[in-house]
Amino acid sequence: MRITVDKWRDFCQEFAGFFQHINGSLECTDEQVTFRSPVNRVSTHLSVFRNGEFSATMPLHGIDSKISEAIFNVQEKSVQLLGEAVDYTYRVPSELQSK
């Protein structure tokens, strides 16, 4: 599912739906949506802000940039974040794929 950040309510619903069966916590506000893994599991998070900025961390790297849209791929358990200067794919670690 491809969705733009400027459709914030729809974006948050898609984000929440994508992560609903992933082991971790979800926080949605008027300004940001965040997935965070449990502290006793693999350390990872993905936050997207209403203005398009995002932050992601995985065990071996982290990234901060700005996007205009995202593609949520439920089958591949990935979120592709797309912007003028970025094409980043966040992949859910297999350790988190069952709640």
C-alpha cells in the first residue's frame, strides 16, 4: 500500500495496521507515529513525523531523513520510505514477526 505523509490520518492508520502483528509497541500522536521493539528483543525503531522527517534504527545502523510517501509491504514485512533525496527500506527483523 502506497500512501503519502500529507494524508496524515490515513498514513497513521496504515502504519498502525502494518505493525499490529509485530512484537513491539506503537505510539500514534498528531505529530508522529512510532514503532519500537521490546527492550529484551532486537533493538529497532521506526518513527515518522507529520512533516515527513523520519528516524530509523536497526542493530547495525541508523538513519534520519525526510520522506513524502511510504510503501507498506505486509508480505515482505517491509516499509519503503521515499523522498526527494532518500529511498530507504525498513525491514522488520524476523525475531519480531510473531507477537
